Amino acid sequence: MPRVKRGTLHLKKRKKLLKAVKGYKWGRKKTIKLARPAMLKAGAYAYRDRRAKKRSFRSLWQIQISAACKELGLSYSKFINKLKVANVEVDRKILSQIARENPTIFAKIVKKVNVS
């Protein structure tokens, strides 16, 4: 069986790795031995934090809605419960945006929910 040399593929793989870690600090940007685990860790952190981002934004929206509700004399949990009872299907992202940008409209929503 003939011998197969893979020098070009090896170089291609290394160049691809070094291109991916461009901009990293210290030896991780130029040393293959340090670059490979740095790239793997970066990928793992990116995957994890794409999910954590969703959690942190939802928490931020809840805080903003809660602050807007407290100004109107209502707690966050009671407000959300009354929204569900009144079948108002507006998500927290939109509610927090309304609370920030249009407090008068948010007050009308709270008043409508309180009456129901």
C-alpha cells in the first residue's frame, strides 16, 4: 500500500485554527498547543452564554415592569396574575418597553387590568 502524506491538510488545519484565535491574548493567538484549548473553551462559553443571555434579559424585563407597577401602586406578581386573568397576551419584553418609553400607555394597561 502506498504511503499517504498529509502535510498540506495538516497546515490547512493549523492555519484555520490560528485564524479562529486571532485577537486572543498572549500565546493563545500564536501557539497551536495553547490555541486549541482556548478555541474549544471559547466555543463552550459562547454556547452557554447564548442561553444565559435569554435568562438575564427576561430578569431585566421583570425588574423594569416591577418598577413601573410599583409607581402605580401594584406589585409585579399581582399585575402578571391580573394580565393572565384578563387574557391579555403581551409578553414581558413588550411590557417593559412600553413601561420605559410610554408610561401613560402602561398606566392605561394597568388600569384596564385592575378593572377586569
